[in-house]
Amino acid sequence: MTKDKKHSTHADGMLEVENALTKSEQFIEENQKILSIVVGSIVAIVAIYLGYNKFYVQPLEEEAKSEMYIAEQYFEKDSFNLAVNGDGNYGGFLDIIDNYGSTPSGELAKYYAGISYLHMGQYDDALDYLKSFSTDDLNLSAVATGAQGDAYLEKGDKDKAVAQYKKAAAIENDFTAPIYLLKLGQLYEAMGDKAKALDTYKSIKADYPKSSEGNNVDKFIARISMEK
């Protein structure tokens, strides 16, 4: 390529860049008012969000934690009715949900309420609250999912119980996954599906050998193997 051609190509490139910049500047000038409104709106939304969290949600969360302390104490003592409904002096988890539902503690109260209702034998209420509970905590998520399986099993719906135990076991962690795999295996046995039960028990031994369930699963495997 000759020097003239190189210079021409370079000049053409610079001209395209200049044209693009000119068009951008022209667009900004023509739409300056709209762009200012958009940018101002974004800044205002961010400011409102930060202010909402700092001056409303955070103080409300502290208040919710304080209110929930007594209910948690009742829960730990297996006084589930008092934990859910309160004792007349202090509110229970239902009050926390009603009054502080937008806070993390209000969300956690749904979990506590669901587990409490499960212990109280009110399985439909348990399912309602456990289904509405949301969390990023893997352990709590697995327990809430598996507890729904417990509720369905108590209601006699074994197929839905199987589905929930599978979901709970699929949330992989060394603490909860083997627990729900064992429940799943035992349920398969109760349903007469020994092949699936055996596969489930073997998965505990293979994937979670150091867990309590993994240490004791050989007896389940041996029993089914002898019966086959």
C-alpha cells in the first residue's frame, strides 16, 4: 500500500469518528432536556431506595428482631402455640408477619410459623407459610422444602412428599441433603419401591459417607439386598 493510500485510509477513519462524535453531540443537544429528566429520575430513585432502606427498613428490622425474641424462645421450648400466637403480653410469629412482613425478620417468621404449625398438626397452615417463605440460606431453604414433604406425608399425599424430599435433597450440603435422602429412601420402601429405595440409600453412602446417615446407611442397604 502506498503512503497516499495509507494516508487516505487513515483520514477516512478519522472522518468517520468525527462524524460519529458530531452526531452524538447533536443527539445530546437535541435531547438534553429528556436526558436530564432521565438521569435525574435515576438519581432520585436510587436516593429514595437508599433512604427507604436506611431510615425505614433498617429501623423496622431492629424493631422486628426485638419483637420476635420472645416468640423464638417459645419455639425453642417447643411451645409452638405460644410461639405462633403470642402469650398476651408479647406477639407471636403471626404478629411479626403482619407488622413486619417487609423485613428479613418478617420473612423468617414465615419459616418459624410453618414449622410450628407442622408440629401442631395443622398441615395446611404449615404448607401455606412454608411455601411463602423465601431465603438465600441453603440450610433453611432445604429444611423448609423438606418440611413441606413432612406435611404432605402426614396428609397422606406420598407422591407430593416424594417430590419435596427430592427437592430438599437436591439442595446440596452435607448437613441436610443426607437427611432428606434417608427420608426419601424410607418413603420409597413404604411405597413398596425397593429398587428406588436401594438407589437412594446407595447415593447417601456414595455422596455423604461422613454424615450420620452415611455412617448408618449400610443396614438399610443390607436389608433391602437380602429381601431382593
